[in-house]
Amino acid sequence: MTNIWLLAWLVVSAMQSPAAKQAVVETSAGTFIIDLSPEAAPNQVAVFTKLVSEGAYDGTIFHRMVKYGMVQGGDPLSKDASKRALYGTGGLNLVKAEPRAAKLTRGSVAAVLVPGKPDSAGAQFFVAVVDQPGLDGQYTVFGHVSDGLEIVQKISETPVDASGLATERIEIRTMRIRDTPPPAPEPFSTEAPQALAAYRAVLDTSAGPITMEFLPDKAPTHVRQFLRLAQAGVYDGMAFHRVAPGFVIQTGALASRAAPLTEKQQALVHNLQPEFNDTRHVKGIVSMARGDDPASATTSFFICTATSPALDGHYTAFGRVVEGMAAVDAIEAAPRNGEAPIARIDLRTVRIEKR
């Protein structure tokens, strides 16, 4: 009987546990998400949440930043452009001192303090764009950016004057608190191979569009991963970095990307176990590039421009070109230095369509 009562108490306690909360920060530079940490800083989170519910942050700006280092905002005085000289002095002295975080890492959201005054935290906060070991043990961290850190980094690039104050207004348009949503299933992880076959990818290149269909019955894991990377924009802004006439044209190398991946995009990139199959590498077949290790394929892929039996059974074929071979031929004919195109051949986007 005792065990039954204990079980009932645990169930009721679990039901009464507060749901994890996030702050959705919509700014003029984009939106980012903060996972709040009431277990680490209950008082700061309580004050922050109350201020958000009152709309206290709406219309404030990020008034101070260090490029690729940190951004600071939340001062209610920053709503008024005429009070620029006072930015950084408002909204303080609202929270008693709480434990300092041992580490202040990339994405940490911490309360701003007046130097030498441990009880001076309040509305103002800063976000670390990179690890800040020089600040370890000095600030109360009450949250962490779980999505959109690239937006915070972009904000950090705002021009500043000699005193470090922003010369342009990057505004917090709205901020709201929500329950942390359950994790979404990984894209393209639940479809059967027959369903995956309904998708196509359209490669928008500077030589023209190339449409490919997939071979999920031969390489389902590779097809799922390619769809996932393409949908997330990983391939956008890349180039065809290798042209070997009579053999292959190759793209998908991260080093060719015009801009670095976001954290969410980077998290999708991983090595693939080979799915060698009986598909012959003939003209138009799309296959995954790799290094010496058969399990070293990540993002780079190639399109065969001729029959290449030496590739059969050693590289994972996962698709075929169904439209746009004229663009493939144009890329193959591009002037080059060795196998490197002399002029950049862009892979602007990869768009996923469903038939």
C-alpha cells in the first residue's frame, strides 16, 4: 500500500512540475529563442518573465555590443532615442544576488551587473556570441540561446561608437514567453522508401536548373540525409568545385559555401555509413563523394558525365538527373585549371519538390 501511495505522489508531483519555458525574441534583425533556466537563477527568471509579460522589452534596443563577442540590451531607457547618453543605466537593482555561473559559454544569457554591486541585476541582459572564459564565475546565467544564435551574431556586427554604444537601432519588436515545444521529429525520418521516391530536388545553378530524382530503394539513408540538408539550406550558396570532363562534376563541399552554416545547419552534418548498391555509375547518376574511408561521406556529391565502372560498388549512388542535362554539359565544358573551374559555377539553391 505504501508503494502505491508513493507512486501516486510521484505522478501528481510530475503533473504539477512547471513546464519548461522559452523566451521568443523578435528583433529587427531576426528572431532568436532563449531557453530559460529557473533552476539556476529563479529570481532573475521570475523578474525577466514578469517584465516580458508586461511588454517591458518591446521597443527597447541592443545598445551595446562587441563584434562576434556579445550583445547587450533590455534597458527601458533605450526606447527613447533622446536618452542615448543614459543607455545602460536603466532597469537595474531589481534582483538580489544569485549564484554565478561557473562557465559563460557561447549562447549564454546573463544578467547585467553594475561593477562591484552584486544586487544590481534587473531588466538588462547580455548574450555571449562566443565562449567568454574571462567572465567565468562573474555573472548569473539565467538562460541559453537554443535557436537563432546566428541572429545574435549578426546583431553583434552593428557599428558602435568609441564608447561601444550602437550607432544603429536594432530593436526588440516583441518578446513573449511560451512553453518549450516538444522536439519535432527529424525531417524525412518517418517516410517509407516508397514515399521518399515522390520527392525531387531542383538544383538552381548558374548554368541552368538541374532536376534529380532519388533512389530510396537503393540508398534510403543517403536520400533522407540529402533531403534533410537541402531543406535546411545547407547546399544554398555553394559552388561546383570540381569538373573532370568525361568523368564527373562535383559540388556540396562546405568550403565552397558563400556563408558559414548556422548552428542548426551544422548540427545536421555528419558522416554517412556507405550504402553501396548495384546501380551503375552512368551519365546522369548522382552519387555521394567521400574520402579514403568508406564512411567519410558528409555533404559533397557528384553527377556522372560518362559511364565510370570503377565507381560501381565503391560509391553510394542515390539519385539520377531527369531534367537539365544541358546544364550538366555546360558545367562540364566550363574553362578550368586542372579540375578547378576558373570562374565560379554557383549552386544557388537546392529546392525540394514533391510530385
